[in-house]
Amino acid sequence: PAPACKAGMADMEFSKKKIAELRKKCDELMNKLCADLGKETETCTMVKTETPKFTPERCEMMLRQYKAVLDDLKRQEDANKPLTPEKRASIEGGNAPRFGPADAKVVIVEFSDFQCPFCSRAAKAVKEIKGKYSDKVRLVFRQYPLSFHKNANVAARASLAANAQGKFWEYHDLMFENQQALEEANLEKYAAQLKLDVKAFKAALNSEAIKKAVDADVELGNQVR
């Protein structure tokens, strides 16, 4: 009602003062985080954008749990930083399947799961890159089977068993085209379809060397995610 608006406008300075008092905890949180993270960091910019949206109660709770909040944001900031030369060398090197020239200016390292529906979308992009830019772009494929995808680990091992016979990318495409059928019997069928030595494929599939290669890729992924 008009009288309420008139009263509110008359007491605007009082209202602004009360709101500022309520926001003190959020301002304290924001300033403290940016001081510890670095005022020029991307994470500080995010803090400045998001903290004004928080309720005072949430800001007070985050101040009480400040160390955990700061540690989480520091991990986020570390993830925003470019990889060190050592980490780049570790994920780009080794015997992982790859295509493209060794001296390519653009290097893509993909960590993927053959049972992951989102990864199948990326696989289409990889196929396009391979078709159009394999003379300019280097792509390295790393295994990252998720534990809750029951066939992802055996599929990862199967791709490396196919790689041992020079058919990684053909096998890669075939598995992504048949994501709902990645049981071991189907994996052997795909090997036969690509005219691989199925006996050698089965031996490689369950070898300790390939199991260790998959585990090593997962560990690399955990280090850089």
C-alpha cells in the first residue's frame, strides 16, 4: 500500500543500515577467502560473484567451517591452473593409444569410460577430429572406467587388448556403438568381427600387464582431474 511505501522510503537509511549489518558475515567470508586464495585468482572472482547470493545464516555456517571451505576452494583453484610440464609429460607419454603427429601444436588427452553415455558423445567428436585433423592434432586416449559401470573395466582392458593387435580405434568405435552390450562374450565377438586373433585377445584381456595399465591410467586421471 502507498502508506507502507511512504514509510519505507522515509526510513530507507535505517533499512540500508540493518541490511548492511546482516551482510557483515558474508562480507567477512568473501574478504577472508579472497585474501587466502589470492585476489587475482579465478576462484576469488567466483567467490565475489556467488557470496552476495548467500543468506547470512549460510555465511555464518561457512565461517564456522572455514578451513574445510578454504581447502575445497584451493583444490578448485589448483584444478584451474595449467598442468606442470611433469604432469603433461606423464599423461601425454607412455604407450597409451594415440593418433596425430608427435610435434603437433595441439595435444588432447582424453580420459574416457566405454560404458559412459556422455563419453559416447565425446567419441563422436574424436572421430571427427581423427577424420579432419589427424595430421595437425595429437590425441592420446587414457582409460578411466568408473566403478559403478560394471562392464567399464573389462571394456577398457579389451580396448588395450585390441590395441596390442593394432586395432584400437576400430575397436573403440565398435564398443561406443554398442554401449549396452559390453559383457565379455560380446567383447570377444567384436574382436572376431575385426578379424583379431581371438585367442591372443582373450589372453591379453585378462593379463596382469593390461590390468596394471588400466589402473595406472585411472591413477593419472585422479591426479589431474
